Amino acid sequence: MSGLLNTIYTAFVRRNAVFLTTIFVGAFATEMVFDSGSNLIWDSINRGRQWKDIKHKYMSNGGGGDDEGDDDDDE
Amino acid sequence: MLARSSLRSSRAFAAAKSPAVRTATRNASSQSSQSAAASWKNTALLSSTTLLAAGSVSWYYYQFGRPTQAMTLAEEGLHPPKFPWEHTKLTRTFDHQALRRGFHVYREVCAACHSISRIPYRKFVGSLMTVDEAKAMAEEQEYDTDPNDEGEIEKRPGKLSDYMLPPYQNDEAARAANNGALPPDLSLIVKARHGGCDYVFALLTGYPEEPPAGAVVQSGLNFNPYFPGTGIGMPKQLFDGLVDYEDGTPATASQMAKDVVEFLNWTAEPEADERKKMGWKVMAITTVLFGLSVWVKRYKWATIKTRKLSYTPPHAPAKQPGSSFRRFQQHGYEQKP
């Protein structure tokens, strides 16, 4: 256990630049994982109810231009 | 005013108290010969103050405590039942297919009298319409341009950023066309009425075949038990098969009412889907942060919580000048971690 801690310490904490980089990258990674994970759960609870689930019925044959719609959905 | 009256009441209270205090002190020093008379006075005083207190409380309750009924039950309107809405649950979004149907009903039926002028065409995009559909719908309407070089205002087709046009030029025109009753703007109606979705649904589907015996309905009004006062300017709107749904859903009156109510809930709270999702995320993250903060607190307090104090008495009570307190102080406590 202490060996592992030691490895982590020397790898990420010892040099300040590395430590800071770890924090920043970690924050972004956590946010991305958390967001896409919770969106996945939300979308599965609400399968078939949201616009993105039904818009394929109304998009007129390719290039219908639903760009704004896409932006709204994926936030 | 409040300060002055409270001052006065506290003075009155002091005045009421002082005889009691006086009798009490007299009693304490009085002889047994006087005590009979004093106790009679005591009883009278106590009974009268109790009576006064009870009387003023009941008078106050009589004046201000009783439930007041400014209106009769008919004027209040029938309370709508609770309907099992799916979209109002905390984990559910709007059913956007239903929103599309509800907007269809609004456009075919309600839009003849009611505006939803807080909704711009762009709101429909990505929620219940594609960009092309919304643009086409906007272009059907005419809007004023800004004044040109000669100061003239021309007409132009609508754009996505324009707001929905009302059916009447102004409120007076709307009243004139509806027997003097103003059809309210429906953008926020679900938020604006007690009972929200339940009320609007009950109102739309609650018109009886004919008013019950004994009900007075003024001419030009229609009977609806859910409308406060029961006489509503709006006649029954939804009849089975009134519209043709593009997705083939049977257009019963209650289906249309349900769809249009869900649509009106969306116009009142278009952000609801996003807000619910964000709420769950916030709850999840704050749960983690709360757990962390509990752990940090326990960690920081660990040394203090596990500290023990012990007292080692002085070994030899050697004769020393001075008080025992001084001796005690010299040896003092010993602290052991």
C-alpha cells in the first residue's frame, strides 16, 4: 500500500507543475465522464420522449438543417 | 404604531401585575388573622384575571381566528382532481411527440381566440419542430419592418426570432369578439392558475351536456363547474375528432385536452427538461461533496475528539505555607494526549 502511495506521490505530486497539470486534466476528465454518464442515464429513463428521439420522423430527407436543434439537445 | 401599542400593552401588563405582587408580599408577612380576608381577595383577583385572559383570547379568536369564507363554493369553483401527469414527474421530460400534438391543437382550435405571445418561433426549433418547419411557419405571418428612410413602416415575412402573433389587434377587439370576455394569453396560463395542468385539463373537459338543475347561467356565458363563478365566457371547445393528428393518435376530446395542456405547460416552462436534469446532477455532486466534507471534519477533529484529560494528584501532601488552592495550582493538571 505504501509502495503504491509512494509511486503516486512521486509520479504526480512531487513536482508542482505535474501536480497542477494532474488537477486540471483530472477536473476536465471527471466533468466529461460525469456529464456523459448522467446524460446516458437521463436519456434511458426518458427514452422516446425527447425531441432527439423523434426528430428523425420530421427531418426532410437529408440536409434539412436541424443544426440549432442539435445544439439544444446535446447541451 | 406597532411599537407604541406594544409599549402601552406592556404598561397595562405592569399595572395588572402590581396588585398581585403587593398582595403576595403582604401575604408573606401577614398574620393568620388577616389571611382569611387576604385569601378571599386573592381568589377574586385570580379569578377575574383568569376570566379576563380567557375572555380576551376567545374574543380575539372570534374576531380573527375563525376561517373566513369570502366566496360561496360556486364562486370558488370546483377543485380539479389530481391527474397522473407523466411530464410533471421529477425524472421525466416532456413527451415531445405530445407537445407536437398539443401545438397542433392550439393552432387549430385555441389560436382563434388565445395568443401565446411570449413564445418566439425559434423556441419550437429543436423542441417540437425542425428549423425548416419553424421557418415556414414564421414566414406565413407578416410583421412590421423598422421605419425606412422616409419613415414608413413596411411589412416583411416573419423570422425565427419573431414572437407569435396574437389573434386580435388588441384587448378591446378581443373582448368585442367574445361577448366582453377577454381570452387570456396562454403562454403562462399553467403557472397562472391554481391547480396548473389539472385545472386547465378539468376546465377543458368539464363542460357538462347541460347545466345542472338550479344553476343560474347568464346569457352569453357557459356553465363550467371548474371555473370560479361557474359562468365562463369560453364555450366548450374540444369535441371528439375535431383535429386530425399527423401521427394517427385518435383525437378524442380528452386526448386533445391532455396534449394541449402539456403543450401549455411547455410554453410556461420551456426550460423544465433541462432544469430537471441539471437538478439531478447538482444533487449528485453535492452528495459527494457533502460526504467529503463530513470526512474532512472527522479527520480534522480526530485529535481533539480522542484527547483524554487525566488528573494526577500530588504525591506527598507536604506541609507548605498557603492555602490548599495554591498547592493545587502548583501541581496543576497534567495533560496526556
